[in-house]
Amino acid sequence: MSGGTRDEKGRWGEAVTADWLRRQGAVILAERWRCRWGEIDLIAEDETFLRFVEVKLRGGGGTASGLEAVDRRKQARLRTTAELYLSEHPTEKQPRFDVAEVYAPHGMERETASIIYIEDAF
């Protein structure tokens, strides 16, 4: 995917995903929530779930899927980070880990971007 730095592209993919989640009725509680163990791209809630969302931006072509990029090591880091978030923000909602694969074959153009959203990914 061309155009923009890696950080700019990441923020763009997260913004596209946040907008998509809002259209689905979710409320975004945090973006890029960080602690000493890691970062969670998006934290959102709906009526039932507290969603910890890992966003993976793909330009198309032969790259691995976003879900494949969230390996066991990354999953463990996300779980540890989520545990700290939950200790600071208690909730009655069921936590869930989702992965959003944002495909942007024409760069950072929202009109051509598509999202594959995997609920309860791990």
C-alpha cells in the first residue's frame, strides 16, 4: 500500500474500522490504548460485549491475512494488555477479541476500502 508512513496508515485503518463499528452500533471507548505490555488498537462495546479489536491493514496482493498476522505471541500480549485494561475499567460485559482486516488496494481511499471483521478471533 503506497502513501503515508506506517503509523499514518495504521491510524487510517483504525479510523476506518472505528467508523465501521459505530455504524454497527458499537461505542468506541478507546483508541490505541497503551500500557507497558502492549497496545490495543480499538476498545469498543455494544449491548453484550466489550471488544478488544486488533486492526490489520492490507493493501491486497500476496500478503498474509490480518488474522494470520495475529500469531500466538501477539495474542498473548493482547490478552495481558486487556487484563490490565479490565482491572482499571471493570465491566459486566463479556470481553471478546476481534480482528479487523482492512483491505485498501488503492491506498488510503475510504471509498475503495473493505473490511473483513472476525468476531471472537481467538
